[in-house]
Amino acid sequence: MRRSLGALVIFVVILLVGGVFTAGIFGGVPMIIQSQNPDASVFQATPEQANQFIIWIAFVIINVIGAGVTLALLFWFGNRELKVVERQGSDAEQLPAE
């Protein structure tokens, strides 16, 4: 119980810190901004750029999860077959003695 409560507190603190950073409470970027156009800025994104970024991130996450599931299935089936072979015993044990 204590351990899960500690994990929950850490998770909430991380969310709060992320909220502070995204809200921009600490002020703007401490550099000279040469353009207010979001297309020319490295600190701002247009709605199209933000949508493309989110779609790209979702695509990458889905592919990583898919690769993990595929590998998990391959290892599970491989381990299952090894257990079947171990239960059957080897052919040398089944051959008649000469």
C-alpha cells in the first residue's frame, strides 16, 4: 500500500511539473525571437505541424507495441514447443538397446 501510494505521488508530481513547463509560467524563451510567424519559429508550431507530430508519435508508439507483441508471441510459441519436446524425451531413450 505504501509503495503504490509513493508511486502515485511521484506520478502526480511529474504531471504537475509537466503542466508548469507547458503552461509557460517561467516566462518565454530567453533568446531573441526574430519572427512571430510560427512557420519560421523553432519554438512554436502551426496546427498542421502539431497534428503531424502527434500522428507521427502515435504511429511510432503503435509500431513499437506491435513489434513487442510479435516478439512476445514468437518467444511464447518457441518456449511452448520446447516444453513439448522436453516432455516427449529424446529418440535415444526410445531406441532398443543393442
